[in-house]
Amino acid sequence: MLALRSILEDKSNCMDYHQLAEDIKRWGTELGFQKVGITDVDLSTEREHLQRWLDQGMHGDMEWMARHGDLRTRPDQLHPGAVRAISVRMNYLPAEAGFAKTLKNPRLGYISRYALGRDYHKLMRKRLKQLGDKIQSACAELDFRPFVDSAPIMEKPLAIKAGLGWRGKHTLVLDEGSGSWFFLGELLVNLPLPMDTEVEEKCGTCSACITICPTQAIVEPYVLDARRCISYLTIELRDSIPEQYRPLMGNRIYGCDDCQLICPWNRYAQLTGEDDFAPRKDLHAPELLELWQWDEEQFLKRTEGSPIRRIGYECWQRNLAVAFGNAPTDTDIIAALEQRYPSSTPMVQEHIEWALARQRSGAVKVEKQVIRLVRAVEKGLKRDA
């Protein structure tokens, strides 16, 4: 009798992992994720590429990438016992993105579209936690940990292995039905769930993202030199922006989307349904002169809950000064720069001096790359132009 009871208990404890995997994907979409995939946590094939990239110094001043370099390819050390990664993606492209409208007007500030609304980290982490709790209610043995760009973990390789898309030549994940305007996150779990397969790479011979990059930061297919990337220069760099890159930055004051805008697959990009990702009025195609008037208290208040806040007021002013240096000569701009100069930090003063010299020269011209990009966006992304 005891033996029979043991057998029955064992059977009751058996888990249909194939059904659970299907349930996980359904629960994920119910929680607002556009796609959910499952893979193992073996990233050993990424190790050599990552180390070579670090050895070449392409991570710039992001010393935390080198500090945790090897750990990034070992998710099971971040969460001991993990054997699978449940990878998710969430669309963030807002309606009326106004790409071309903003880029072609040098008196406006262009902010990368992922940063127009609330910071995605908390929202996605909360949803991933809800997904983990849902799985745990169906399988008590689950042990999980959510990640959203919050630990040394290689999210893009996991997403690719989980079938969420392929690696584009700009290094971002691409999907033929959604383009690349989405955030990634994952749950590391201890369950041996069935795994999804990778999708076919479909970039072919296209090199549009490489040729459109204003600073030529994509030094070869699938390799990005962060030190040249406008996103790095305006977000991660805390020092002076190298002068050779300043004229190429145009009016991009936080991040850059050029390699995504030129990508043919983003013609199929889906708009976000998340209210939190809707653009804030102060940040959507803002007047540069209006942003320049913010003092530090206003900056902190108006960027509360935004990813922009983490760069700090000094770097914000630095970025704005560069944008002024790339705008047509305007007496209002010159007056605003001169007025702010005495109260600025030495780093910001250096960028103001550069901008004033450009303003007074009267020789600033719109970069040909911007003209080409705007035309491509107006033709290929009419809904979002």
C-alpha cells in the first residue's frame, strides 16, 4: 500500500513541461510581452567575441563591462541552478514618433524614442516578476530571477537563441514582423523547459545601417565601437565629447536611432500599447532653447521616472551645447549660451565655447547623412515620419 501511494504521489508531482512552456508563452502575451521564447543558458560561443571586443577597448569608459566580462557569458552563475532563460520582448515605438520632423529641424532636440516615456526597467521587471509568480503557482518547484538590463547578462544572445529574432549588422535584435523597436528582458529558471529554435538571419547583403551611421561606429558587420556611437557619447560618456564627433551629432541630445530608422525591416514595426511609453510633452520634439532654460531642479523634476535623468544635469547641458553648435546662426542661441556660460561647469563651458565659435562662424551646414536619412524615413516610414 505504501509503495502504491509513493508511485501515485510521484505521478502527481510529474510536470508536463511542454504544456507549461505553452502556458508561459500565453501568460507572457497576456502580461503585455509581444513574444516569449525559451533557451538554455549556454553562452560559451559568445565568450571569444566579447573578450576580443573588450581587449580592443571598444567599450570605452564603460569599465563595468570589463569588470564583469566573463560573468556575462555565464548566466548560471548569476542565478545558481538556472538551466533555462525565458526571454521576452516588449514594443516601445510610440505613435506619431516624428522621426524626420525632429531630425530635419536643427532647432529641436532629438531624443532616442525608447527614452520619451517612463523608464522601462521597472515596468518590465514588474511584469517579469508577475510572470514568474504565475509559473510558480503552476509549478511550486520553480526558482526564478528576473533581469531587465540590470545585471551582467547578455540579453541579445539569449533572445536570439530563444527565437525572438536574429542579430542585425547594427548588433540589435531584428524580427521580420516587428523590426527592432522593442525592449528585452528575461527570467532565469531552474526548470528543464523545451527550447525554441533560432530564426533565420535575413539581413542578406544589406549594409544600410553601416553606411548611414553618422560617426561610422559600426566598424564591421555585427561589431559596434561604442566610443564612436552617438548613444554612448550622449549617455554613457561623462567627460568631454571628442571634438571630431560633435559636428556629426546634429541635434541628437540623448541617444541615436539612425541605424534603426534606415533598416528596411522597421517598415513593419508595431506600435506600443503601453501608456507608460507614450512621449512626454516636454521631451517630444522639444525646442532646444526651452530645454536650455531648465535649471538643475527643473531638469530633475521633468525627467523624474525617465531614463534621461541618470546622465545628470551637466551632461544634459553638454549635449545641448553641442546641438546649438550644429544649429544655424541665431542671435537668441548666442545670447542664451553667453548668459549661461559663467554659471556652467568647466566641461560645459568648453562645449559652449565650441558652440559659440560655430554660431559666430555662420558656416554650419546640415550633414549630408541627415538629409539622406530624413528622405529615407519620409519615404519608407510614412506613419512614423
